[in-house]
Amino acid sequence: MSTTQTQRKFEGWAAMDENSVKGQMKWTEYEPKEFADDDVELEVQYCGICGSDLHTMSNGWGSAKDMYPQVVGHEIVGKVVRVGKDVKHLKEGDVAGVGAQCDSCLECDSCKKGEENYCSKGIVGTYCAKFSRTSSGSKSYGGYANFWRGPAHFTLPIPSNIDPAEAAPMMCGGVTVFAPLKQYGAGTTAKDVGVVGIGGLGHFAVLFATAMGANVTAISHSHKKDEDAKKLGAKKVIVTGDDVKAAFKGHERSLDLIIVSSNAPNMPFDAYLSLLRPHGHLVIVGVAEEGSLPNVHPFNLIMSNVHISGSLIGSVKDIAECLKFAGDHNIKAWVKRYPMKDANEAVVSMKAGDARYRYVLVNEEHGGKMNA
Amino acid sequence: MSTTQTQRKFEGWAAMDENSVKGQMKWTEYEPKEFADDDVELEVQYCGICGSDLHTMSNGWGSAKDMYPQVVGHEIVGKVVRVGKDVKHLKEGDVAGVGAQCDSCLECDSCKKGEENYCSKGIVGTYCAKFSRTSSGSKSYGGYANFWRGPAHFTLPIPSNIDPAEAAPMMCGGVTVFAPLKQYGAGTTAKDVGVVGIGGLGHFAVLFATAMGANVTAISHSHKKDEDAKKLGAKKVIVTGDDVKAAFKGHERSLDLIIVSSNAPNMPFDAYLSLLRPHGHLVIVGVAEEGSLPNVHPFNLIMSNVHISGSLIGSVKDIAECLKFAGDHNIKAWVKRYPMKDANEAVVSMKAGDARYRYVLVNEEHGGKMNA
């Protein structure tokens, strides 16, 4: 172990309380987990800003109250600068990334099947969580920072045919929609795919589903994003407006799969279900801060044998496939780059809903590039 | 056309208003649909009493208000006594049955695929519905009656290796659980199957799932039916009682498929979901009179990639498979027989929840037998 490795100083944008989301994160030094033999360390070059970052900073999901200070960010790409002795698949100098999950038990049925994202002991989030498999009790810190340290199992090499700045938001946002599109056969068994909500996740869903060969229908509350949806690949846009029944008339049973990427409250799930063909799937990937499914009447599930389910980020394998697919199909994420120093400004803009459609923080000190 | 055919007098137990369910049905003559070339006529020998009969008579689902007088009953078995000239698969003298659906468009994608129960134009129920494909506008009348007339497409021969009195409740109740058990791989991909509610549907679900080779867990609100569940084949009984979280502790992620056959209000769906392994399915086949899914938080769908869906009765093919399966596996439905003349008494007892687990009305005048 070299001197520089042991002396590396971890600093990042810390959220100190619920107001941090209003542009009040503070650049702060912190202590990462103890370095384990199966850990790696990255010089952060890029970190995407994910909706979850904001929900967590503001304690909107109610799980982060006792976890301040937090350093959020779980769409991390950077240069490998330290490799534990048990790590085989990465070496110093590689460009690698980690997504929203940075650890799991690695022992349960789900983990053994390569579905670490459904670990029966629960996942360890890349920020605002506690490690248990190694460095038990240590808090996880994310990528609005200069360095990241964590389990190599969840750290993947970034393919060379993809811009690492665009790979960053795929580590969480991209794979979160890629995984269910793949699971439910977008473009194959599910030829007609609907995407509810054209935002950070939705923009990826339209891009990926289109590249998979599906006919994509964008479903949006207003006309604001009609043009964008079409540019992203949507064949059709349905604007729900204030009268969802009228808006959906004539579109009943026209879709095989719907990805609900919006996290708006009181979404008209019953109406969405009416768009599905028998045996179709509605998959929720966005969660409102106040959530339940009061708008679903069991009759609407029964009458056409349709399914409501959810999908959580993606496994390590899913992320690898997502990156490969994006590289092979030349998927261009719509990314706006902010210098790492302007993280507060970027968060405030994201919170205001201005993103079209992902923001990425760039750490030029570690080789991140402000231009593609 | 012989004289007897044209002069056959249709009579049945008519529900005149919402109070009929309290034992006030009246034996009444009525006019069936016009006989079409693809219709058949049955002498009713047996008619099961289904929970839906009671919901419909009492207008509990809110769809029957303008449909009195009704003659309910959609688990009908009897002797074929008239066959339209276009009917190939039945002849006079056959023992045949019809379930909860007696017509559909026969043209849409679902119908063409042999999934008439998900017809895009909606199904025509065996009672309390209006025909449209033939005899447009005529009301459908069910099997608490001396005769039944309707489309042969939905009328199936009863295999000879099954007691026709036991076949009757399989035409609706049986196939309603058989179809999703088959669809979701009970005994094969779904080794561990839960059945919520040990009632008319639930008793069939335990019988069928066990015969399919699944390990069945009965999930019941009270201990009242523990013994019955075990006799039906359940390996395990979980009683939810008043503290469902405590009851389910240690059983998390232990099931692949849950059939919710109860129609109790305010079922703890979130807790049921906790019993599912990742990718598992919870399938609703019973509908409460006041229904929505307020107790489902999307997080619980997302965190383990589980599905909520519904299943509606079964297709013609499903019913045929269900009957064949029941005959081949010697499934013994728990049936109590009532003489047709005592239909009011049987309905009142059913409404009181006394059935263990299906009642069948027997028309001895047409050859129905009060003993197995």
C-alpha cells in the first residue's frame, strides 16, 4: 500500500439537512469506509444527478433523516486508482463506474442468481446507507465528491465506445428503465411500448425501447415535451391533460408494456391499465413521495389479465448489458454538464424541473471533460 | 324443428330486486333468447351457486340495477336437448356444461387466440347480460332454471370420468383458479403457492395447486378452516389474525405465486406481497364489493420485482383443460347438493358463509342426482 493511497483525502458536497436541496450543500471532508480487499477506489470524473439524490437530500422518502451529513450521487464514473488484492476484473487506470447499489450480501438466492438488486437482505445504496458485509456500520458516500471507495463487485468497466459522461447517468437512470424493457421483451414480445413521463428516466426509456425495435408511445401530462419525445424516437405522443378518459379514447388495448417513469402523485393508473392488451405489463420505476395505488380497481386488472409491477435499478449484469447496448446502438443520452464546483446550482435547476434530461457533474481536476 | 322444441317453457328462480338474495327469489316463466343456428339447449340437471350470483342478485357490484328480473346461475350442467344446425361438437343426449361466459364477439384478437374471456368487446355473462352477436338485445338467463339456451361455442361436453354435479362448480369457480394456476406455472416454475381465503374459490385453488405438484400455503384470517385446508392438501396454514406482520414473520419471500380468492374488504395486499419471492405473482380473482388497492405501496412492488394482476374466469379451452385435469387427477370438489326447489334456502345459507365449500342445485326432474 503506497503512501498516497493511505493519505487520500475524501471531500464532497455534503447535504447537512433537508434544506440542502435548495442549493445549500457544503464542500466537506469525510471519512469513507475502511478499504477492504475486494474494494476499489475511483477518482471521480463524472457523477450524474439522479432524482433520487434530491428525494434523499430532502428526506422526501422519509428514510434519510438520521443520515446527515450525506454526500449523494450514484451515477459515478472515474479512473480506478486503487484496487484491493481480491479484485480481478479491474486494474489501476481503468475507467469504471458504479450505480445506485454498491453492496449486497452476495450469498442469498437472488445474489447468487446475479440479481443483487433484489438481495433478500436488502441492498446497500451507494450513498446514505450502512455497509454490513465489510466495514460493518460505515456509512456509504456517493459521487458528488473527488473520490469514491467501495466494493469492486458493483464497479464495472466502462466500454470504450461510449462517452463516459453519458455512461454516468446510465449507471442508475439508464439501467432503471433498460432492465424492465429487457425483462418484458421490448421490441420482441412487447412490440408496443408506452412510456409515462418524459423526464430523466423517461427519456432513457424512449431511447432504449426505440433502439430495441419497439413502437414507442410517449404519455405525458402536457404538450411541453411533444417535440422532444419525437426526437428521442417516440412514434406517438398521447397528452393526458385534464381528461384522461377522453385522451385515451381509441388507444385502449394498444400497448404491451408501459413503463411508468413519472413520480407525480395521483397518477391515473386505472386509465393507464386500459391502454394495455391482455397479459400486458405496467411497470413502475418512479415513486412519488406519497405513494399508494388508490386509483387501481381490481376489476381493471381482472378484466384483461394485466399486471402492475415494479422494477428496481438493475443488477451488475443489467448495467453491463445496458452499457454495451448503448455503445453498440450509439445511444445518445441528452446530458448537460456542470462543473463539479457548480453542484448546488445544478441541483436547484434539477429540482425546478429544468433538466432536458440528465445533468452530469464534471470533475475536471480528475480528467472529466466539459465537452463531448 | 319439432313441436316440443318450440313449445319448451323456460322457468327459473327469478330475482326481482335486491332483496332476492335474502331468500326471495320467485319461480317464474321467462322468454329466453331467440334460438340461433349455433345455439344449444340444455335440460338443466345441476347448477352451482357461485358468489357472483349473490353479488349480482343484490346489485353489490352495481351493474345489475336495470336487469331485474334476473335468473342467475352460471355453473350449469345438463343434457343437450336441442342443437342448432351449425353446431358440430355436441349432439342431443350429450351431458354438457356452460360457465360464467356464454358469448363474445368471436372476432377480436383475443377471441381468435382462444381467449374469449378477454374479448375486446367484453364478455356476455351467462346471466344478467345482453346478447349482441346473435339475438341482439336479448337478456341472458342462467341456470337456476329448468332449461338453458345459448351459444354452443361456450358449451362443453363433460368428461365421463367426472361426476357432473362436481363438474358444475368447476365451470366457473374451478376454472377461475385453475386458469391462473396454469398461467403462472403452479407446480413447475411456481413451486410454492399461497392461497388467500379458503372459500368456494380457495378450496378449488388448494385442490388444484396440490394436484399440480405445488407446495400450498393456505392464508386465512382465522383458524376456523385450518383442518379443512390441510384436508384439501395445504402443507401449511398461516393465520393472519389481527397482526399480519407478526403472522408473516419468517415467511417473507417464501412463495412464488399467491392466488387471492377472498373478496373481503381492506385486505393487506402489501403484507401479501412480502411473502413473494422476486418476480413472483399475486393474482386477484375475488373482488370486494368496494374495491381498490389503497394498501399497495409501489415501493413494495419495486423492491422485489413482484406483480399484482387479475384473472377472469377461464377461456373455453381453460374450462376443457380444467375438467380434464379434474377427471385425470380425481379431484373431489367439496359439494353440498340442494334440490332445485330449495334454491332460496341454499342462497341464504351461502350468503351466511356456511358453504364448505360449494353448493349445487339439483334438478331431479331432469335426471340430476341428489347423491354422488
